[in-house]
Amino acid sequence: MKTRILTFTLSIFLCVAARAELKWEQSTIDLHPSVSDKTAVAHFKYQNTGTTPVHFKSVKASCGCTTTQTQKEMVNPGEKGEIVATFTIGDRTGQQIKTVTVQTDDPNPAQATSILTLKATIPQSLDIKPAFVYWQSGEELKPKKISIKATKDFPAKNITVKSNSQNFESKVEPGSASGEWTIEVTPKDTSHPFGTALLVQTDYPKEAPKSFYVNLQVTNPPGAPPALKPNAPNAPAVKAATPPAIPKASPSAGVER
Amino acid sequence: MKLRAVREGLLLVVLACLPAIGEGIYFRDKISWQSSIPASELVTVDRARAWGDGAIWVDARPDEEFARDHVPGAFSLNEDHWNELLPQFLPNWSPEKKVVVYCSAESCNAARDVAKRLRDEAQLKNVFVLQGGWEEWLKKSR
């Protein structure tokens, strides 16, 4: 009888003791990339504080813009490691929240799935409002205003505005405060649809000035067929068609919106 | 008598808050940080399809996924190449058209983010997020 009780107690003890447990140093990481950064990298450090090895079953990011790297497939008891999540900033701005879901072979379902959060605050350099102005076909040739403000982290003092199109006239006026401007754009003709983009370049950062775009458009009259043909159904092409004329930024310039 | 009722009420509120706070702390990593999309900004596949030519479809998924397959007639517009893709999309937009943005599935955020930028930066009106995304569109197309 005593042996039975001992065996029972021991088996219960072993069941409790033989556990795998991945402890994360931080499951949420805040990142503050600089204006010139292309990626934001988060290192999620872990340790197996259990008594049995942990195997990673899957590591999945919530978005195609984030890639993950695990150093190993199995983590022995006491062993440390990290999962590296690299978030490609692309043309994103503001706060970006991306998650990485990690699944392990932990028998406890509550422990088997961990959600790691990467919060990246991408500095906004220029606040352009609106970034798209349009006139309807046949509309009066009235000027429209675009307000531009440099944010506090982006001390641009001057901007230059370029356009490849002869169909619009643009005029830049300094605003009431430093780092503020107004662009006034007037189409020369609204009898037919066309579009272009204004290239706005700043004098900051000096070594690689930033470029931004403001899209201008004279739209189709209501009910008219689209100006550009979208990709054919199921076609492998990525781009829709020839875009309207966009002035090219200098090779060293970064591009952002 | 009144004071006792207030005291008991307060005690009940505190007791109700305790498990909620505990759950909040325990599941802090599982709390969704993404705000849900208001119902007025969502559109079902059936409704969006019924708009016919009055709708422009925008694919917010990464380039590779768009290249593999997409809603017929959709334009690729993702945040990886926003500056390059936006000028390709805009000539096809007109004020009376509705814009339907989709990403992979219900759980993805790309469509919501692209729709927000179209509303905030380009100041377009009638921008909707497709409920269930590409996954739902595929299901309804079978």
C-alpha cells in the first residue's frame, strides 16, 4: 500500500516537475527608428526555465513586412536564446504594431502560444495635407492649397517643389511659422483627365535630403472608363500600368510620405 | 441605511474589478492593440460586388501575394511601395466611386491601414475595408 502511495505521489510530482517553460524577457518591444532607417529590429530574448526541452513548432509574423529568425529549433532546459523580428519600414509612417506568434510543443496550451509585439514609432517628417488634390473634368481653373508642416523631429528650413508636367502651375509660400509652407496649385486645363505628381524636397538631412510626393489629378467625368487599365484578372504583373509623370528624386535622396 | 447600500455597492464594484484587473495583467500580451474597424467602414463581398463598376478594388497585400492572384481588376496599393503605387491608382479613382480595400483575411491589418491613409492623406471619401479579405472573396467565388 505504501509503495502504491509513493508511486502515485512520485508520478504526480514528476508530471508537475517535468515541464517545459519558455520565459520571455520582454514580450513587447518599443522601437524608435530614425528618419533614415530602413528597418526596425526587435530582439525577443527567452530562456527555458522548465525541466524538459522546448521545440519551436512555428514562428509567424502578422504581416509580410516582418521577417523572423530563430537561432535554434530546440531549447534545452536553462538555455537562453532570442527570436529576431525585422520589420521593413517601407513607406509607412506613425505607430506600427506588428505581432509574432510563437508556437511551441509545450503540453500546456496556455504556455504553448506566445504573442510577441513589436511597436515601432516611425517618425513623420513632413505633414502634407492633402497629399492628393483633384479637379473634375471641366471644373473651373481654381487654385487649390496644400499645407506642409515639418514635424518637431525634422528641422527642415526650406523646401523645393518640382513637377514634370506643364499642365499645372505651382507656387510655394512660406507659412506663418518656421517649417511651414503652403503650395498653391492651379491646373492650366481641365478639359481632359490627366495626372502628375509634385516632388517636394527638403534641405534636411543635409547628406540625404528627403523627397515627398503630392499627387495632382484632373479626374474622369462621372461614368467614363478608367484612365489606366488595371491588371488583367489573375495576371502576374504587379504594377497597374504606366503611372503619371513623377519627377525623379536625386539618387541620394530618401523617399517618404 | 443609504450609506450602507452605497458601501455595499462600492464593495461589489471593487469585487467585480478584481478579476478583471487580474485577467488584464495575466493576459496583457494577448490584448489586441489594434482598434476594430467601425461597421460603417466595412463592406461584405456580396455588397461590394453589387456595386459593379461603381467600385475600385485595392489590394493591400504585399507585391508577391498580389502577383500570385488577386480580385480581377484590382490595383496593388500597399505600404511597402506606397509612394510608387499611389500615383498608379489615383488616375482610376473618381469622386463617385467607392474604394474597396482588402488584405489576406479578417485578421490582417494592411487593408485597414491602407484605407486609413487613403482617407487621411489623400482625403478620399467612400473608402471601405472588405470583410474577411481575400480569403472571404475566394470562398464566395467558389
